[in-house]
Amino acid sequence: MLKKLWLMAGVVFGSIFSFAMVAMAAEQKAAGLPIEVKKYIAIATGIGMAIASAGGAIGQGRGMASAMEGIARNPSVSGKLVTAMLIGLAMIESLVIYTLVIELMLFFKL
């Protein structure tokens, strides 16, 4: 079951990246981008941001759960765990923000 899930995720990511490559490789004409390229950009930005947000939320949730479990098992290391957890959460969030910046760059190319 997990193999099928990873395969499906690979297909989704591959299709999103192919939409983005088509959008970025399109030549700008005097009147702007063709309407078909604009559709692909809109689809790619929406799906890409949804996947990035979902992945970031899952990662942050698992990180919080593991940190809370570690604190529950050994309360004396809570300071070190909280520090490491906050650094990890900031890195996960930075990846989502980076995706947002790329998505906005693609979207405003419309």
C-alpha cells in the first residue's frame, strides 16, 4: 500500500514539474503568454502549493508529536528537545515559504 502511495506521489510531482517547465520555457509574445500556458501555470501553482503545505503540516505534526513523546519519557531534557524542535520546525516552514515564493513568481508571470 505504501509503495502505491509513493508511486502516486511521484506521478503527481512529475506532472506538476512538467507543467512548470512548460510554463517557464514558453516564449513571451507581444500580447503576453498563450492562454494554454496560463492554464498550466495556474494548475501548477495551485497543486504545488497544496502539496507543499500538506507536506509541511505533516512534517511539523510529526516533529511536534515526537518532541512531546520525548519530553514525556524524559522531562529533564525538555530544554534541549524544545530547542532542536524549534530549529527543525523553522527549517520545515522555510521550505514551504520557498515554495510559496516560487509559486508567486510563476503566478505573476501570467
